Amino acid sequence: MPDRIVLLPMVRIAFVECKATGKKMRPLQIKRKKQLEALGYLVYCLDDVEQIVGILIEIQAT
């Protein structure tokens, strides 16, 4: 499962995998991401603190 579950008002739910800068998800993590997305969830890979605001805006926009 991804590292973080993001729960926002109005039933906005997403999953975030946190990685060191420039690191990628492992094959099992990619598989889990695809499974969660197939269920309709948003899944993100965060490898830079600067991405946080953009991810939150995208979650709120759905």
C-alpha cells in the first residue's frame, strides 16, 4: 500500500507513495498503483516537497 492516505472534505480520497528525490516506484508499488486506479482512486508518487500543493489541488478538483 502507498505510504500515505489523503482524506479531504467532500469525500476526496487519494493515495501517495513518498520517495526520495529522483527515486521511482518499485514494480510491486506500480502494480498496487494500477490496482487502486482501476478501483477509481487517485494515486501519486511524490519525490519532491514542491509537488505537494499541486497534488492537493488536483485531488480537490476531482
